[in-house]
Amino acid sequence: MKFKSMVLAAAVLSTGLAGVATQALAQAKEQFFPVLVYRTGPYAPNGVPFANGYVDYLKLVNARGGINGVKVSYEECETGYNTAKGVECYERLKGKGASVFQPLSTGITFALTEKAPDDKIPLITSGYGRADSVDGMAFKWNFPLLGTYWTGASVLVQHVKKTSGLKGKKVALVYHDSPYGKEPIPMLEELGKQEGFEVELLPVAHPGIEQKATWLKIRQSRPDYVFLWGWGVMNSAALKEAVATGYPRDKMYGVWWSGAEPDVKDVGAAAKGYHALTMQDGATEKTTIVKDVMKMVHDKGQGTGPKEEVGQVLYLRGLTAAMMAVEGVSRAQERFGKGKVMTGEQVRWGLENLALDQGKLDKLGFAGMMRPVSTSCADHMGASWARIRTWDGAKWDITSDWYESDNATIKPLVKASADKYLGEKKLQRRTPQDCQS
């Protein structure tokens, strides 16, 4: 009897282990994407549509058959736009097969920049993060795809110079008092010296609701232009204060994180004339990617958020961010094996060799939404274009052609900052041989 019990126990154990092995194998056949989000707190109105767009794109990839047949899995982790929580999310999710992270916060990016090289997991920081991480010879694991705050500052200066003139004038930078808000300062100060305009720095404390003292200074100093580097409630609060103090909204220019529907909906027609940058977007219900998401995700009852937000600014930005992560995996498969799950090191190579030309973007459904992206070992950004959109009182309209950032000014600043970082960390630049790995 005892022997039979032992045999039975062994059989149960064997079956259990086989089940665990089968489950592990099944998981190994899925490409896991950690999704850092902030659906709660003062930045939630902006964080939610981005997260919904990001997750909907992952669902769309599965509906399309996966990444060359490899299904996608994901798990969200709430950061509340808090650096410490973001690091906790990273530590919790990195061991689940994560091969790429998108911190969605400049503060979290700074923290994870120290961890990514040891864990060999790349970071995509599209339109945020460290401006100097464009330098792939210094930052092997950081990918600020499409643009940084230095490229954004450059485009704003180009546009204002072209349309209104800047020499002898004053620009007030109203910025979130955090690593995010401080990033454009070196670039704006350098451009101020070159173009002959003054930069007034006006920090706003987290979360940005209280700005009366800031706008009292603006009323006193009377800057010719206000550049807004805000996020979440800070943006609408700034616009409301501009209305209250009579500052012309058509003299206000926001970064791409200050120009979405949540930023203006509470101000409405009073915000008419306000401008903001965009690196992508501009889709309509006729755009292929929007139609595909509606047909293959939302119409099947699998949408992450309301249908009404599909096509809105931040939703599309989340969609685009997920697309670039997926394409990093797809590009890696071209070298390391189609139909296989890619590691962090392999995805890093894929992101470093992105070749999203117009034909590829059109095939993915992103025609008219963004410029092509082509990265290399030295260039981890791949594109440095942006344009201006303007609020007409009811909706956002694209109101400029594409501008390419002034790379002649930016590149020396990037190298100097990257070299300083390497020196502080006692690190060496990558070799040409390392670029082949």
C-alpha cells in the first residue's frame, strides 16, 4: 500500500512538473512587454490615454498574428509618475522576460539608466529622458527615439524665429520643477546666446496646480513668448492663469507633453491660439492604424479604454510608442531568428538598427503620422523632426510643416554632456567592434 502511494505521489509530482514545464514553455513562446503606467494621481488625465493606446497596440499585434508568429504578453505596473515606484516596477517586472522598458518619466529614466547596462535591457524614451542619450557610443541601452527636449527646444525656436522673430526678445520658460522640466534649459540658453534672446526661468512645483506667483512674475516681466514645459494638471492650470492675467494664448508654445486634449478641454475656447509641438499624430478616423484598432480591437469588445479616445493625441502617442518597441523586436528577429522570442540584448541590437522607412510605416498603418526612423550605433534617436499644432478653440490643427532640429548646435552639446557622464561614472566609449555585437 505504501509502495502504491509512493508511485501515485510520484505520478502526481511528475504530472505537476510537466504542467509547470508546459506553462513555462508556453510563456517562453510569448514576447513579454512590461507596461509602466500612471492611471492614478494628478497626471492620470494624461497618463491614461497614453497607456490605453500602448496596450491597444499590443492587442492589435496579437490580432494580426503576433510578431512573426510570436504572441505578445504584457503586464501593467502603476508608477504614479513617481521615480521610486517606477524603479520598484522595473525590479518587479524585469525578471518576467522583459526585453525592453519604456519608463514614461524622465526621473525614472535617469534612475534606470544606471540599471539597464547590468540587466542588459534597453530603454525606449521617445520624446523624454536624457537628451545626451542620443549618443549611442556613450549610452548603449538608451533610445530616445524620435526626439529629445533639446530637439524640441530647437524646433520651437526655429518656428518662432520664422513666424515672429526672436532677436532682442524675451522667452519665459514655465517648467515642471523636475528632471523633465529642467532638460531643455541648456539648449534654450545656448540658442538664446546664438539668436540674441533672453531666457527667463520660472519653475513650477509638483503637481503644478498653484501657479499664481508664476503668472504674477509673467505679468510683471512681460515676456514676448511663454514656452510651457508642463504635464498633467500643470498645463490646464497654466492656460487658466494666462486667461486670468490676460496673457495672449497665441504667444504660448508648449512641448509635445503640453499639447493634448486633456490640457485644453477645461479651458475650451479661451485657449484658442495656443500652440504645441508634436513629433507624430495627426491621424483621423480614415488613417489605417486607427481603422485597424477599431476593427480588430474595439469592435471585438477588447478595447482598453473608450472608443472616443482612439485617434486623440496621447492615445496615438502610446500607440506609436508600442509600435516602436514591437518593431525593435521584429528587427531583432531578422538577425537572430524569425518566430523566436528575443532577449534584451537582441532587442537592443534591433533598436540600434531600426529601419522604419516610409514604406514600412505605411504598411504598419502610420502613413502621414510620423517621419521615418533610422538608427545606428552612434545615433539612438533616429529622427529629429517636429511640427506645430494649434488649438482652434474646439480641436487641434496642424499649423506648420515639419522642422528638423538644429543638429549642428545640438551635437556638440550632446557629446560634451555624454563625455561628462562617462567621466563621472568612470566609463569608456564603445568601440567599433562593440557596435557589431
